[in-house]
Amino acid sequence: MQKLIQRLTRDEDGATAIEYGLIAALIAIALVSSFLNLGNMLEETFNTIATALHLANA
């Protein structure tokens, strides 16, 4: 039993997988926030264009 515990404490494969998972999660969060920000900027731009076109036709 003691050898099993020692082997498990030296095994770092699980830690590496968790680290990769955390990195992937952080990248995903950064991408989502970037896309949301880009979407908001595009919406504002299209609203400005739509307003300008509406005023030009009035």
C-alpha cells in the first residue's frame, strides 16, 4: 500500500492533463470575451450606418 501511495505522489501525468485543461479553458474564455466585444463593436457600427442611411432617405 505504501508503494502505491509513493508511486501516485510521483506520477505527474494527471497534473499535466489538468494544466492543459486549465490552459484550454483560459484560451476559450479569452476567445469568447473577444468575440463578444467584437460583436458589440459591429452592432454599434451597423446601427450607425443604418441611422445615417435612414437620415439620408428622410
